[in-house]
Amino acid sequence: MTDMRLIVLGASGRMGRALTRAIAEIEGVTLAGALEREGSAHLGADAGELAGLGPLGVRVTDDPLPLVAHADGVVDFTAPAATVAIAELAAQARIVHVVGTTGLSETDLDRLDAVARHAVVVRSGNMSLGVNLLAALVRQAARALGPDWDIEVLEMHHRAKVDAPSGTALLLGEAAAEGREVALKDASVRVRDGHTGPRAEGAIGFATLRGGSVVGEHTVILAGAGERVELVHRAEDRMIFARGAVKAALWGFGRKPGHYSMADVLGLQRD
Ligand SMILES: NC(=O)C1=CN([C@@H]2O[C@H](COP(=O)(O)OP(=O)(O)OC[C@H]3O[C@@H](n4cnc5c(N)ncnc54)[C@H](OP(=O)(O)O)[C@@H]3O)[C@@H](O)[C@H]2O)C=CC1
Ligand SMILES: O=C(O)C1=N[C@H](C(=O)O)C[C@H](O)C1
């Protein structure tokens, strides 16, 4: 069988470089293109060299059209505007779009829902196996412990991260809300400052730390009267996300159009 041809969007970014390495190491996929924004200092560079692999003969370009026409999928860990723009092109070409970008607005998500009527979109705030398993455990714990236990999601990332709370923190908050059978938007408390008054009953709180080179750490705290449960994930290497994204692309290849999640890819049941 021929390899699935994948384009990396944001090829010179932290995740873009990891994606190029993952595509080189995983069987059944081949690097078909590398994209960056117009004016990027990396245009014309070899994507393999950017990724520390040596030359692969794939040059970074800012023109998606010829690439999309000859590819089977695009893996995209970039920024919301870039994700929405490539989503339209990927859907027109009926190729798989794997979205790792976080910080998407409700409007952006509506656009992805719309394009997913025509093509496969696989999106997750975290493409690692560990975090998606953690989400299932959080759902279960929130359901089992009930509303008397307070839930807080704490995350820490490197100093260059631009969105907060992280996509993973929101994914874990969603899992907690599902376990409690409430809507996250009605329960979430994303900022506390000044005289806040006592904690609102049923709140799902978020706290954000930024600094240094931390790849990604998430703790879900379930605090009861006199005891506390903490569920933790620590990412040590961006390759966990990159390998997950390539796995998602292979899973989506040939599947019927839809907006899928990493839980779908990994076959994790929503009990
Ligand atoms: N879902 C998951 O598992 C994970 C998600 N992420 C998310 O992935 C995203 C990227 O993270 P990271 O790699 O650390 O960030 P970086 O800033 O290192 O990389 C982003 C890359 O995308 C490029 N880019 C921005 N706009 C465009 C555009 N219009 N067209 C083409 N390329 C563009 C940037 O170029 P330039 O530098 O010129 O702006 C940059 O090269 C973030 O949203 C992050 O939260 C990260 C890790 C895991
Ligand atoms: O920006 C990052 O680095 C990461 N972003 C994702 C998020 O927002 O949760 C996933 C991972 O934690 C790293």
C-alpha cells in the first residue's frame, strides 16, 4: 500500500519540527510538504534540516494550494487564524486535517464543525495517550465523588506559550463537567483576583503557571472535606503529541467526514 502523504503546517515551530521527525519514524506516512506563513525566515529551508534529521528534499513554502492538491492530510499545530484558513482548503481537497492548535474561539470551532461536513477533522487539545486516558479518569472521578468535592485544574507550560488556560486544561475541565453532568461554561472559574468571596458551589476552577521550558504539566485536584485526590500528567517530550497526531492522521485516512477527537482515535469509551 502507498504511504499517506502528509503536509506539516508550521514546519519550523516547536511542534512542526517534532511532526517532521514523527513522520520520518512512523511507517505508512511520508512528508509531502512543509508550510510556513508568508514572510517567514524559514521559507526555502529543508524541513528535514529544520527538524535535525538532515536533508529530506522537502522545502518550506508559503503556498498551500499545490501541496494540498497532492496530499492526503495536513497536520497543523499553529495558531487559530492559520488553522481556520487551512481547514477550508483541506476540506475542499477532501484531505484529513489533524488540528493540534489550541486557543480556538467558539467561532473558530463552528468553522471546523462546518468543514467537517465535507472532510475528516481530528482535533484535540492534547494528542498524547496519557492525557486522553487521564481525561477518562477525571470523568470517572468527578462522577464518583460528586458535587461535594471541589475541582481545580492546574497547568504549567513553557514561557513561550500564548494561550491560557491550555487546551489540555480545558479538555480536562470538560471531562470533569461531563462526569458531573453540567456544562463547563456554566461552572468554570478561569480567573481569581481580589476579594473573590468563598468558592462557588460546583465551580470547576483553572489556574495557569508559565515559565522556563516546561513541555506541559497538568494536575486535576479533587478536594473534599479532610482529603484530596490529585490526578497528574507530565509531558516530558513533544514527540508524544507528534506521534499521536500522525496516528490520528492514519486513523482518519479513508474515514467518513466528521469532527473527531483523540478519544475516537484511541478508542477510549465515553462511559
Ligand atoms: N494538541 C496538542 O497535543 C498540542 C498542541 N500544541 C499547540 O500547538 C500550537 C503550536 O505550538 P508550538 O509548536 O509550541 O508553537 P510555535 O510558535 O513554536 O509554532 C507555531 C508555528 O506555526 C507557524 N504559523 C503561525 N501562523 C501560520 C500561518 N498562517 N501559516 C503557516 N504557519 C504559521 C508559526 O510561524 P511564526 O513563528 O512565523 O509565527 C510557527 O512556526 C499551539 O496552539 C499549542 O498550544 C502544542 C503541543 C501539543
Ligand atoms: O503550547 C504547548 O506547548 C502545549 N499546548 C497544548 C495545550 O494547550 O494544552 C498541549 C501541551 O500541553 C503543550
